[in-house]
Amino acid sequence: MPVTGPLRIAVLTSHGIGDVVCAKPLVDALRQAHPDARLTCILKSPAESAVFAEPGLVDDFMYIDTSSGVSPLTMLRLVARIARARFDLFVIGTDLAPVKAPVLAFLSRARIRVGEDWSRAGRLLTHRVPRDMAEHKVDSNARIGAAIGLSVPRAPRLRFTDAEIADADALLADHGFVAARPIVAIHPGSGPQAPHKRWPRDRYVSYGASLPRDVDVLLVGGPAEREDAAFIAEKLTALRDGAGHVGSVTGRLSVRATAAVLSRCRVVVGGDSGILHLARAAGARTVSLFGPTRPERCSPAEGDEIVRLSLPCGPCYDRTPLGCGNPICMTGIEPVSVLLATERVLSPRASRAQ
């Protein structure tokens, strides 16, 4: 059922960067359909707001991080703020808490509440969408949007100002990168709560050492990945011995600045993480390494190459989200497989098809 008229809209998408990027097309569609609405995004932290930092897209942000628990007082304050906002439409992105999210929508007193129906609390929604774990998250969000008459594009896109691109180019130049040479970015992390989704750093060294001589290598990531990035950069600098530049901006940039830098890279390589989603949305090609999680649901939307092992125990993330203790699905991936995937993406044919 289409939603019409001036609205106050809330979009709840309080997971990490990757999930927020997957919700970007839904937010874009809401803004396009309701250009005069006041649109608020309820996120995990201010870091995720970088995904929506485009002129005229989102008017306001609220934050709720439930990963380490939220005090009753903090939750009451958030509920009170949401109630005071007097939302007309409350949209819940895919994969959010099956009970808490519909309850929060109900407490908002919005007359239209849409989200996935995968618990008894789904009855609190006015528009219920069946959950489908077999489809990609952007497709789940598209179905949520379709329930209120939206046409949601499939591919998340980040749009940068000329100044943001100029700053990214200047930063790369300051770190020794030359615009004429292709950059392959490596993100060795996977978030502090999911180390079992990482490819071992010595494998990244072997992989990076085998890249073509005309390719430069850039290490990217957050503060928690500085040590791994420094290890990889030091080893690669010695092993490549002048065959391309190696540099790192790991832990030095904001999310938005990181995304702008990634937009200047030809290929971004890494495990299942928000960085790969940012990279693809920024326009870079991707090579994603998957083990415990499902690429058909969690890979960058319309990404390029996915490297994974076919094992009878995987993917296992739904059953063992903290890992099995022996992540052979990641440690068993050979550098040559990642190198071949990268070469396919770097090929002139792949570049023309972008």
C-alpha cells in the first residue's frame, strides 16, 4: 500500500556498517518518494551516519548500541525521544531484533509500521514482510520497501562531493600513491567480535607479494586493525622490493574518508566486513573472502569475485556466531585463489564491464 502525504519517517537500522550500507537503497527510495518528509535514521553509532552523509538525504539521527547492553534508563530516554518525534512511518531494516524492533516501532506510536515478521511481536506491525534468509539483505530491504509502495534500487551507492574526492586524491598522493597506477586495497579485519571471519595475515602477505608489478597496495581499516596492517605493509614492502608502492591509512581516517579513498581503488580485497560493502557502494571492485557466513546474503551487493571453500560444515555462522574454534573455512583459502580472482577483476574486460 503506497504511503502518501507529508511525513515524519524513522528508519531503524542499528547494526554495523555493512548492514547500514545494505539499507542505503531503502533510505534513498524513501527520500525520493517523500522529498518533503522529515527523515530520521536510528543507528548503532555516529560512525554509521557517514553512509547517509549526502545533502538532503537524512535530516536527523538517533543512536542505540545494544551490542553490549543498554541500561533501562537509556532505553526509556530513547523511547521518549522517539515518541516525542511523532513519526507517521516507522521502517525496520532487515535482520533486526525480532521482538525489540517491533516493540520500539509500536511504542513510537507511528500509524504505519513496517518490518519483517519473524516473531509474535510482528503482530505489532501494520505491514508485515516474511523473512527470507536465503536472499541478499538488499533484496530483503527492497521487499520491506515494496510493502509500502516503494521501488527500491538493488545496488547501494555512495555519492561524494568534489571536495571529498579531491581530499582522497591528496591523501593518497601524500602517502606515495600515483594516480596513473592501479591500487589494490587490502582490508585484513572483520570487526572485533568476529576474528574467525578473517584471513590470516601471512596469507595476505603471500597474496600481496604475488600481485602484478604495476599494482600499488594500500592497507585500510579501523584502529583495531593497525597491528595487522603494519605487519602486512612491512612484509610486503620488503618482498615486493620496489615492485609497486605499499602504504597504509589504517586507523587514520573516518568512515566517510575511508569510503572516498576506496572509491579511488581498482580492487578491494578482504573478508566479510563493512569495509567491503563500503568499497562496492563507493564504486570499487571487490574480491570477498567468505567462510562462516553466507555470501548470498552478506556479500557486497552486486560485488565481483567471491572466494570460498566448499566444506560440509559451512556456512556455520547461524549456528556458531562466535566461531567453531577451528576456522578452516578461512585458513584453508589459498593465496593463489585470491590472486586469480583479483586478476580477473583487474583484466581489461572486467574494467570495461564495470
